[in-house]
Amino acid sequence: MGPMPAKSRTYQPQKVRAALAAQSEALRVAVHGLTAEQLELPTRLGAWRVRELLAHLGLALGHLPAAVDGPEPDGPALSLAGYAELSGTMGAAVDARVAEHAATGFAGPPAEVAAAFDRTLDTVRAVLDRPAAPGPEQRIAIPGGRSMALTDYLVTRLVEAVVHADDLADALGADAFPHDRQALAAVTRMLADAFADRAPGGAVELRVPPYAVVQAVPGPKHTRGTPPNVVETDPLTWIRLATGRADWAAAVDAAVVSASGERSDLRTYLPVLG
């Protein structure tokens, strides 16, 4: 019998909504401060400039209102771990949609780009500010013909908002983006859980203080005392590793990751989100 998968974490709907609203507003402030020169800066995302990055954020967040107001889909809902696995297959489709979107609403001067971003965030906030509906949680359709529980889908939008805010900070040469704390916490936990689902086991304890601790990787399971294999890092470094923004060996060499034990090399399992 193989290792058991990690137990699914649940997220409180109101906390997730508040975190996404706060993270979105922080992004709005950043976008309103961009200059024409900054919109043309390259990013660490291949051929995307800051323009394309913002166009992608507009698409990623802007799907929410239509999905919430659309018909509720049939069939089983995709889990967050399932979404993490599926994300690696979406690259080509995302690039095509971003190129088209960037050439329309995000092609003009800074004021027009900010206005286009505002229109998207205003519709998102209108959804987030609605009172929660009574009864079972709504399921919504997501691209690719799948469905998700609304709160789980909002967690994936937090991932988009946090990860791409970090991409924006990197492009602008900033040390870090002023993330909402609850947004950073939820994204850290979601990616730690996705890692544990990808590498089920109990041989390694991954610690990302103050937000997450998971056990993963096949091998002898730790039961008491100090685990023989421990990986510890900070939330932003973990997010960058889990999404392919940072290299494992470079992070260990720079001492932003502490890895002890013969099974503590996690590069085989990274990134967990494509």
C-alpha cells in the first residue's frame, strides 16, 4: 500500500474573499503608478513585458464575474491539487489569449492601461462584496471544461494575484511587493499542500513559517522528535520555488532554503505549479 495523500485543507470563504479584495487593491495602486517606460520592461515570463503581465492578470481575475453569474456546471468539482496538476497544460492557450488581450485594452499609454485594469477590478470587487448565498457552496465553470467550488477557485485567483504581483516587483527592480498577509498565507498553504499531494509520504517535513508545515516525499515516516529530513524557507522563496521562479540549487546556495537530511533535495518535485 502506497503513502496516503495529504488531507484536503479547507479555506474560510469570507477570509479568502477579503484577501483577494485586499491583494487586488494593492495591485491597483501599483498599476496606477506605472510609467510608459515601465510598461515596456521585460519580465521573467519569457517574451512578456509588463504590459502582457497586466493583460494576463486582467484575464485571470476577470473570469470571475462571468463564471459566478453563469450556469452551475454538472460533474465533480476539481480540487486545488487537481488544479495545480492541470495548470501545467494551459501554457499555449494562455499565451494566445494574453497576446490578444494585450493588443487591445492594454496597448495604450499608462492612463489607458490603468483604466482597463480598473474596469476588471471593479467587476471583481462587485462579486467579492456580495453577501454569501445560503445553502451549499456554488460551483463555477473554469476554462478547460472543468468546474470548481467557488472558494477553491478564489484561492486560485489569489495564487494568480500574489505570484504575478511578485513578477511585477521583479520586473520593476523592487525587493518585494506589499502583499496582503492573508493572501500570502493562503497561497503559501495551497502550494505546500499541492507539493504534498504530488509527493505523498512522510519522509520530509517542509516548513514555511509562519504559514505552513506539511509532510511529504516517500520514505520512512517520522513519528517523534526532530524529523531526519527538514526543509525550511520563507513564504516568498517557497512560492517562487513552487512556481518555477527560483532555482532549488541557487536558493540552497544563497541560504534562503535550509535543507537537512539525505531526502531533503526537493528539486525532483518542483515546480508544483506550471
